[in-house]
Amino acid sequence: METTNDTLRLVAEAQKAPLGDDVLRNFASPANATTGLMGYDLEAPSKKLYPVLTPLRNRIARRADGYAIQSNWRAVTGINTGSMRLGVSAGNRGGVVAQTTADYLAKFVGCGLENNVTFEADYASKNFEDVKALAVTQLLQSCMIGEEFLDLGGNGTVAIGQTATPALADVATGGTLAAATAYKVGCVALTLSGYQQLVAANNGSVNNSPSFVTGLTQVISRTNADATTDNINGGTAIISAVASQTTASDGNPTHCISATVTPLAGAVAYAWYWGVTGASTMYLGAVTTINSILITAAASSANQNYGALTASQDNSNCALEYDGLLTQIMKSGSGAYFVDLATGTAGTGTKLTSDGAGGIDALNTAFASFWDNYRLSPDEIYVGAQVLLDMNALIIANGGAPLIRYNLDAGGGSIDAGTVIGTVLNKITNTKVKVLVHPNMPKGSIMFFSNSIPYPLNDVGSILLKHLRRDYYQIEWPLRTRKYEYGVYFDGVLKNYFPPAFGLIRNIAPGH
């Protein structure tokens, strides 16, 4: 016991005494990650936190036996097109049937991107990650994302022309525009490429509000890795003529201007410019996926000026692209189902409507057209997020009678809130059609997609084919500086053997 007490006393005295010099000279834990003697606990390799969403590219068949400068094919599109009757009189022969045929062609185009790794970057990443392999992997993924965009909205052949002059009207209330003032409005129809200039594609970074300050680029001048230059059309139609509307002289600063344009085949959106004295003071104020807008306030003078755009310049198609599905559907003579919802009230448009029986009127009309004209049903519907939410609300609400079933086991349990549609019923053919969100589908559009043609002995294995002169390949270029330079490419075209198996509903206003 005496020894224990002595030990406790010595410990207490040691705790009160200052540390000796021999202890003070010992190393202390560093204050932060860049000071002192310490290791660096870095988990290898780097984490790849970006989406690579390519649903169309992943499912479209590929064949790499193309050659020459274009792919050509012929089709029989109708038999007994004159509806020759079958009855035959005694001893005589029957009537002669007529067929219709069509010739198709599509030009091969080369596609690819490049990347590089400096010698120093290669040194610095040693024992952490192979940055040369990473550069090529991300090149391949970037090409896949770009290919998906072309598969949906590429436009190599269809020049969509001039945007119609906006039809304007004065609305006395609801805005902040001055009375007795002449307002000027212009519009530019946009393909999918033009639309994404303003709303931006998200490939792993946070997108802020649309880039109205920079605005539209009609021709993009791209400097390539070999110092050559390519001019790439930006997906913009010829700009409209400027329209004018004077607000009423009622002294109220509460006016709006409603503006409407005629929809153009090939366009998925419209950029609107407005001001008070003409093109030099008209600024980009909105982009819509319906063919109208209600202008309630002045556009910011910091945004792109209408006068900065070149008139009479159609930059809607690009010879360096192949035609994607949206272009093929909207192309004149395609036979595909292509409908715009009515303009409706300017700025509000026409929304999808419930049929009151768990379906949607616009879809029922489309399904009936597919069956009546071609005896088929689409297998899938591709939409954007907003259209999916609107469809979901309409179908689940069912015109006021919610279609929701809750399953609980005998022991009770929780109820999960929310219901989402995975398929819609084609009431004509009594088949289920999948509803899928596409990352690049513009707002206000629904695309119908078919996997096969339901006709016997049609000699078509897959309706869509990525016909390639050469599928994905990598080039490591000879050293010319202290950089490793890489390119990833493919060369081909998207062939659609039967466009009538596809369809598009456009001009859908948000909401339900």
C-alpha cells in the first residue's frame, strides 16, 4: 500500500511539472496536410463522377462492313397498292397488282475527339493512376456521349429555312411593359444542337441558368489538334424578320406582348429576342420548346443582341453530322408519325390531357395512327423529365380518380409515397409500351421508338443500324512535342430501314 501511494504521488507531481527538454525536442503532429513529416493518405485511383448515358447507342445494332462514300438500300414499301380485288371470272385470269418501291442513301461521316497527356503529367501521376490510359478511356466515353447526341438529334441534310415572322398581340395586364410603346420581337428556330447551346448538356458539371449573355453561335469555328480549322453550323435556322407591336395608350405599365411563330420541321425550340427600337436594342430573353411566348418584362441588355446575328444564314444542318432519329422523323416524306400540339394561348400552349380512363389523348391518337396506317405499335416512348412528370400526374390522377393500389402484408408496414409509370397501354393493340427518360430529349417532345417490324419475311433484322466503314479505333499520334497525343474515332451513318415505325409529338406545353 505504501508503494502504491508513493506511485500516485509521483504521477501527480509529474503532471504538474513542465516537460523536460528531451521531450520538447520530439516531433509533433503536423497542423495540416502540407506541413511537417507525414504521409499522404490518397486513395487511388481517382473516382470518375460523371454520367455516360447512351441508351440509343447501346441498343442500336452495329455493322462495320461499309465502304465507298455512302450507304445505299432499296425497299418495297407497298404491295397491291391499287387494292386490286380478288374475284376471278370463270376461265379468266386475275387482276395485276402494283407495288411501290423507294431508294435510300446516307453519306458516311467521320466522328472523333482528341486528348493529350504531357510528359510532366505522366511523371506526376506515377504510382497513383495511369493518366495515359485514363485519357483514352475518357476520349472513348466522350465519343459515346457525342454519338448518342447524334443518334437522337444529328442533322446532316435538312436545312430548315427561315423562322416565320412572329405574330404579336398586346395584352393589357400581367406584365411590366410600358403603355403606348412600340416593341420589336424576333425569333430563331433551333435544332437540338442549337437548343443545347442555350440550355447546355450536363456531362458531369453543374449547369447554371441558360447562357443568354453569350447567346447563339451560328457558325462555330473549331481549331483542331493539327491546327486545321473546321466551321461547324450551330443548329440555327435563318432568323425571322422583326415584328412590331405597340401597346395600348392606357397609361398602365402592366402590358405584355404575346408572340407566336409557325413551327418548322426540324426545330425543337425557339430563341426569342425583343426590345423597343429595333435589332440593335433587341436582346435574347427566352428559349421555349413551344412555338409561342408571353413577354412580360424587358430582356436584359447584358444578353446577346439580335443585331449580332447574321441575317439570311441557315446554319441548321451540318455536313459533318449524320441524321439522327428526330431529323429522320421530321424529314419530309419519311412516313413517320409527326404531330405538333395546337398553339393554344400564346405563352401557355397546349398541354397533354387525360382521356379519363388511365390514358393520354395524344398518345391514343398516335397509337391509332400507327395501327391504321402501318398495322404496328411502337415498343417504347422516349421523353424528357418534365414530360414524364406530366404524363405521370395525368395517368395516376386518371381525370380525378387516382389509380393507386397499396399492398400491405399481414404484419402491417410502411407505405411508400409516390408512384411512377413504367409503361403505358396501347389500347389499340392491347400491348404495353415502355416509357423511358432520355438525357438529351428536349422539353415538350415525345418520341416513339420501335425495335422491330411486325411483318413476315421482311429481311430486316433490326430497323436501325449503325452502318460503319470503321468502328471505334484509337490512334496514338507520333511525338511532335513532349506530349502523348491520342485520338478516338469511328466512321459511319445511322440507317433507318422503316421510319414509319417511329414518331414524334412536339410543341407540348409543360403542366397538366
